[in-house]
Amino acid sequence: MTTTVSATGLTLRYGGTRALDDVSLQLTRGVTGLLGPNGAGKTTLLRVLATVLPPDRGEFTVLGHDPGTAGGRRSARRTIGYLPQSPGFHPDFTAFEFVDYVAILKELTDRGARHREVRRVLEEVGLGEVRGRRMKRLSGGMRQRVALAAALAGDPGFLVLDEPTVGLDPEQRMRFRELVARRGEGRTVLLSTHQTEDVAMLCHRVVVLAEGRVRFEGTPAELTARAAGRVWRSTERDPGARAGWRTGTGDFRNVGHPPEGADLLEPTLEDGYLLVLDASRAEVTAP
């Protein structure tokens, strides 16, 4: 598939901490999931790719535009929809006014066309009936959907979503998955999340970031396969397991290196993710 977003050697420090350490990746049309523990550098990477934060070193292109130049950055921003992890809201703005404000920043200058677009994206996230309500009167989940509507305004070719399901109930998360799946048809979506089930259900590619470095890049099936033969059931937590927990059946599900004759289970994407993180921690602590 054709590469739409390409990054090479992205490096960025905050004081003495290297938040991104020589990150290179290639994105194509469709939904790519970004997984990683807290402090892995996920939000920093998304801010760089959304042109909010310049890297100390490295380069990247977004839909053919080079944000390393002033003109390229302006052109790239016209193609990007960005939902930050903690979007800021003016409490006295209505939902409509907030999305309209963002649409103005996106250079949607025709007032009539812009207002039609604002109404469209608010309907798309299920908030058309409350578009006149002030932000301070909306629930946390509703405010998150307003921020998503703002990111969708202008039909961006590259959608950057940082923890978009925070504050959403199970039904809203299912609707979100449907929405993102539709957006991934013909567009590039980068979705950062702690919800491995969202990645398993939505994404055609997945990137695992830890300690500011890419530890895995491939398909969800390939990540799941990392745990093949390394998940087993037992009546008690196996002391040799890297992780283990009691399930609803009363048995323990163990992940790691199974003993001889273990009752093996089918792995999940989460199992593969845990083992990739375990390997990255071992690499960091190795002498």
C-alpha cells in the first residue's frame, strides 16, 4: 500500500529525558493503532506528527507535505485532524461554537459552508441535538465527542487521535469504532489507546512504543502471534509467569514461559503486547 505518512529518525528530549529515540515508521491508508505504557512517548509522537511540536532531530512528511518548512507545515495542517489527549474548552462556548472556532482555524472561511460542516460532524458523533448547549453543561463523554467532531471538521486526510475513547461508555465506544472504521476507508488514521480490544477490532496495523522507541510494527495478527505457545491455564498462579490473573472461571491465565505439559490457551493481542513490553524492559535493564 502507498505510504501516506513517513517518519525517519524522530528524536526529541524534554530536559534529560529522551521522549522519542530515533523513531521511524510508515503509515498507509486505514487505521493504525499506537500502543504503549504511560510515559512511552505516544503523546509526544502524536504531537510531532500533528505539527504541534517540532522534533529535535529527524524528518517526516504528511500526505506529501514537509512540515520542516513553513509552507509545508501550513499545507500539512490543512490535511490533519487532531484530537489531543486533554482538549481545552472555553466553558461558555456552545458545542457548535467550539467546533465552528476550530473550523475557522482550519481555514474554512465560507460561513455558510462552514456551518453546514459543523452541523454535519456534530451529527456524525451523535451530538446534533445538543449543539446549542454550553460546554460546561456537557458530560465528560459528550465533551470528548465534541473534540472528536472538531478533529473531523473539514474531512482531514490524516486523523490523529490521542486516547479518544476516554470517558466514553461501552455503547459510545462501539459507535466510535464504527465511525473510525468509516474514516479509515481511504484516509489515514493514527489511533493511540490503552484499549487493546479497540486495536484488535479496528486496526490493520499496530505500532508498540516503549521508552521512546518503536518495539513492534506489524499487523494485529503478527502481534498476537508473539504469544503463541506462551499462554497457559493453571489452577494456581504459576510463579514462573510474567503475568497471571484469576479469570471468571476460577482458573488462572498465565503469560510467559510455560512449564512442560502446560494446558496452552489461544493467545490474544493483549498477550502479545505484554510480551513485547516485557522484552523491551529486559533490553533496557540488561547490562
